[in-house]
Amino acid sequence: MHPDLSPVPHDTVAVVVLGSDDSARVTDAVRSALGQGPAVREVVAVDTHGLGRPPADPRLRVVRHPAGSDGTPRDTGLDAVTAPYVMFLDSGDALPPGAVDALLRAADGADAQVAGGLCVRRELPSGREIPWQASLYAEPAVLPAPERNPRLAHDTLSVGKLYRTAFLREHGIRFPEEHAPHEDVVFTARLWAARPRIALIPDRVYVRRVHRSARRLSLSGDWQARTRAHRAAHETLLDAGQKDLARAARAAFLDHDLRRYVRELPQRDEAHRRAWWTRTREFLAEYDAADRDRDPVAPGRLIARVLLASPEPRDLTRLRELASRPARLCPPYARSADGTPCWSEDLPGVGLEQLLTRPVRQLPLAVDAELRLTARGRGVLRLRLHDLYGRVELVGPLALDVEWRHRGPDGTTVRRTVPLGASTDGGWTSLTAVRPGELASLGHGAWDLRLRVRFRDGSDREVTAHAVAGPGLLRRRVVPNGRHGVLLVQPYATHSGSLALRVAAGARGLVAVSRARLRRLVH
């Protein structure tokens, strides 16, 4: 398909940019908005902490949002807009070249009140980009109303979309101050409740810049505010008669928010875990049984069922693995007294019988990864695939595609396929060499391990691998290397427990890694 390069109307779009206490980040965001071309009539910069010295451009207007004023800064910016269409842009983020034109063509061509495109999260300092809700924007689509695709409820971002200004004002769609910092969740629920006509495009239209190490979880603030926002969004959709969208919003919380926080939970202290567990059980108890029990072995729903079945925190490491992407259900694989698969012997009520009929490509298969390094920095990776209630044996695993993927903007990969053989202690195993020097030549920094299991019938399943800890494992080494002189090699477990490898070559590489580690500590 050739891109649509038809002319777009001039002076049609306003971009509302939020200020912050980092004037350089605001300036970068404003420049990316002004750089969209003549379709942009105005860039409205909302001053909350001071904007420094923004670019000189007649299209730039600065409006003040004093502390203690009514509404949110975005509402202040929206009130100042004079253009027929409006977008929102956070400080530090960016609009890629051509984003406004692509969204405007889609909105005009479909006579849509909302046009949306692909938003990506760019992790700093690596530059790796992760798409948000990519399946929604896989191909162009026009929806007469949001209920035609309830999956829209999973996209809770206000950014990456172009709105008809009059539509927002006519329906009183604003950002709820009481739900900051998660006002987007309620704003998008209010938007879908108003039943706009929507155009979706696969174009990359928004870049969110996130310091990977800067993510912080706070029970007293972030988590409770998030659950309150999701509760309000659900009520908004129900009040509008949008039952399918309300149900999809519940599912989105389980699949995204709950899984994200469970991955972090093992790192928290006991008091935090207990408080989080109690608060989350209270929120999940509000779910209708149909919302919880539909597809009961889907990872988010299974985590919710374990939470509701146990008044005390338990199995945190196993839950963290289940929350990974793709999900991993690690042993033990227990059965109840009547032989039905279940979560554990002491939680037989959390049944897993649906795993017996679930397609293999959707099973939460578990692979253990044990990486041993020699004194000279060479590695041997032992991979062990677990059976899952006999399902894996039925389809016959033949081989593993082993891929090391660089966590950088180019996503460089190193792949090889290795055979799987039956193990004497159950499951299937494979051995493969790891050459950190080769990886370091292609890019220093983090490399993620991704696997694909290939089966006898031609089917396959993408999986990640649980990082096995133990004596001599997951330990940093500085080793001599013929090509690079010196090599830093560090296998480690990610937040979700997956195996990754950090490498750096030569003195410069060691300095770069040290600086990156210092930045993570500072953030």
C-alpha cells in the first residue's frame, strides 16, 4: 500500500503541549509540534512550572495554568484552542515527522471525530521502541462507533490521537483533576462513551520517551489512584450503556496494569506487599464473576483468581513469571484430588482445566535458562522446556529458535536453531554456545533472550526464559578478550524474571556501562 500524500488543509490543528520543570524537554516537544508543517495553526504551551525560552514562532502561544486553578493543565490548553482539531503532547515526548498530516488525512477522509495512530514508547538511554496496543493499529480502519471494536478500551492514552475540537466541547469531554496522574484512563472512557466516529491508521504518530530505570511504584499514591481511575472509567462506560466496552476496560486492567505491578512486587518489602495485596483484592472483588471468569487461565485473570483465593501474599515469584510477556506458568503443576489441574495443592479451587484444551500457541509454556560463563568469558546456555499437564508431549517439541535481541533502536538480533532432546529428569533440554564477544561487537548494553519452540506438527510458540539463579550464575565478570582486550559480561534476571545479558567491550565500553548504571541509580 502506497502512503496517502494528498494535500491537507492548512491552519487546521492545534497541539497542546504540557509544561514541566525541565525546560529543555518542553522545548524539544514544542519544536516537534511546530515541525509538523502548515497544517498546525497553533501550538498552545501550558506553563505550569516555567517554560524557559521556547522557540520564537508566531504559531506558539503560551497560556498560564496557575497552581490551585480549576481543571487540569490539559483543560487549560484545550480552552485556549481555536483550531478545528486538537492533539495533546506531553513534555519530553515528540510527534514524528508527518504525524499530524497522516492523522488529519484519516479524519477528513472518514469524516471522523477522532483519528488515532500507533504510539511507541522509546526507552532511554537504549533507544529501544515498544509499540503500544499495536494490534489496534495494524491496518487502516474506520469505526462508526467505538463499540464496533471493544478492544479500543485497552488504549487508555489521550496522546497519539487527533480530536475534533467541537466534538470534545459539545460533549463536555475533559480531564478529571481528581484522577491525576491517571486522568487519561477516565478521559478516554468519556470519549468512547460519547460514541465518536473513529479512523485508525498504522502510522507511527507519537513517541513517548521513558527512562527505563525511572519507573516507580507507590502503593499510597500511584496504585490507589490507578484503581480509582479504572473504577471511574468502568462506571462511565456502564452509565453510557456501553457494556461491552466496560467489560473490555475491566479486561484491560487485568492484562496490562495488574500484570505490570505484579512483575514489580517481589522487589518490595513485606509491608508493601501485604498492603498492595489487600487493596488489590478489595478492588478485584468489585468485578462481576463474568468479568473475572471469562477465559479464566488468561494470565491477568489467573493472577486475579490467585489473589482473590488467598488472603495473604503468596507465590510472588511464580506470579511474576506468569505476568511476563509472553506469560510463563512455572512448576509445580499440581492436580486436585479428582485429578483436575490446579494452581497448587493448597489452592485446588483455582482450577486450570482450560489449559487442557487451549491452543498450544496460547499456552504459557515455561523454559528455564541456565547460563554458565568460563573464566575467558565464553558461555554455555542450557535450556529446559517443561511439560504442561502433558500438552507439550502431545505436540512433540523438536527444536528451539534461540535469539539474542539487542535492546537498542535497531533491534539487532543473533539467531540460531538448536534441537531439543528428552531429559532424564523430565521435559526437554538443549545446549547452545553463547559468545559475548560477538554480541559486544554488534552493540554494547543489554541483550534479551527470546525463544521460539517448534513442534512436530509445524506449529510454534514464542516464549521467554526464566533466569536460573545459583552458585556461579547471574554474576558479573570482567574477562580478557582477543578482539576487544577486555570484556564485561553480566547475565541477569529482568523485572519479570527473564534471562538477559549485559555486555561491554574495551575500556570505553566499561566506562559507558558504569555511567549508565550511575544514571539508573540517580533516576
